[in-house]
Amino acid sequence: MPALPLDEAGKYVAGAYVVFLTLIVVYVAIIGAKIARIDRELTELVEDDE
Amino acid sequence: MYSKGFRSLALATVVTLATALTLVFFYAPLDADQGFIQKIFYVHVPMAIVALGGFVAGGVMAIRHLRSGDPSWDVRSYVAIHLSIILGVGVLATGAIWAKASWGHWWVWDEPVLVSFLVVFLLYCVYYPLRFSIEDPGRQARYSSVFAIAAGAFVPLNFIAVRLAEAYTHPRVLSQTGGSLPGEMRLTFLVSLLAMTLLFVTLWKLELTAKHAAMQLRRLKRRLAEREVVTT
């Protein structure tokens, strides 16, 4: 197939990089939520112990 | 335990990722054949290489677990495989986008590299049900390690078989003799590969830190509960 024109190819390239970025952002958000939950539970434990 | 040197690693990852993106869009020349669409190569191929490397690394860590009996190696192996599967999703998605733009189809079944990656990906999808169907932690770790070693050995064998296959329709830009990448493209690719590797290691350490903190918290809760039982 001949090379796609820039305006059409741009959509595919942007799509590929957005997929990559979305995966990383979602992954970091999930791990971040886990760490926030651990922090919350730890704070509750310390408060209960005092 | 796992957070040592994390900040500098994360910083190096961000800097390398930013450098890689700058090189991809402002330095690397347009491909004479594919044009702008070839820019997908710089995210798709490093992601595939790092994902496959992660699967093999998971197998090596599993060997260390079986040899030492140290459960922390099982956790390391699990996180490496888990991250590689996530990257594998990215590889399949970006590969499908590239295939659609280049060949006009989202997927082609007569392309050995694509299909072999799918086979490896589906093989590793079995890891989760295998691991979480076993309740006893010791057995879970042992069985998962055996799977990780067997599957980790399958990864290079699978790709050697593909290389030996006769039908070469996938663009072969990398080879033992240096491939067909010109200098600027090669530098951009190597920086992208380094960025992806650093990203993998950073996220691996991040998840290990979170898992370690969760385990420590559970241990602390158990101790506090035991202390309460003793005092009452």
C-alpha cells in the first residue's frame, strides 16, 4: 500500500500513542489508589491505637 | 525495601521518555516507504521487546524462587509477568492500529510475528487463573513459578521458530547484521527502547512497593488483633 497522507496517518499515530499513554495512566492510577488505601488504613490503625 | 533509589529512577524514566518522544517527532526522518505512520514503530516494537523481556525475566525470578524458597522472588516474578501482560495489551492494540494503517486490516492471520506474539500473550493469560485458583500460598507460589519458567523458556523458542519460518512478510528492520535502520532512526529506536525499559523497571518497583506495604499492613493488623486478644 502507498504511504498514507499526513492528515490520515496522524490519526493512526495519535491513536497508537494515546493507547500507550492510557495504559500507563490507568495502571499508575490503580497503583496510586492502592497506595492511598494503605495510607488510609494505616492512619486509622494509628488513630485506633492512640 | 523496594523503594530504594525509586525517585532517581522515576526521574530518569521521565527524562528518557521525553527525550524519546522528542526524537521520534522532531529528529527521526520520515520513512520513505510508510511515511508518518512508521512513527508507531517507536512505541510498538520497544513495547513488544520489553514485554517479552519481562516474561523471560519473570521466568528467571521464578527459578530464583524455586532455588531459594524465598517468597519475595515469587512476588517479583508475578509483578514482572503482570506488567508484561499489560504491555502485551498495548503491543496488540498498537500493532492492530499499525496493521490497519499499513495493510488495511486490523489483524492478519498469515503474519507469523503477529500470531506468535498473540500465542505468547494468550499463554500468559492462563497465568492468572492458574495462580489464583490455588489457595495455599506456598503451593500457589511454587506452581506459578513452574509455569513462569516453562512459559519463559517458550518465549525465545517461539521467536526462534518464527525466524526460521519461510514466510517473511513482516517488515524486518532489526537483524543480527544490523538491519536496515538508518542512523537517526536507529538512535531514536534505541532511546525509545531504553525509555520503555526504564518505564518497565519503574512501574515494577512501584507495584512491588505497593504490594510490600500492603503485606506489612496486613501483618501489623494481625499483630494488633493478637495483642487485643491477649489483653482482653
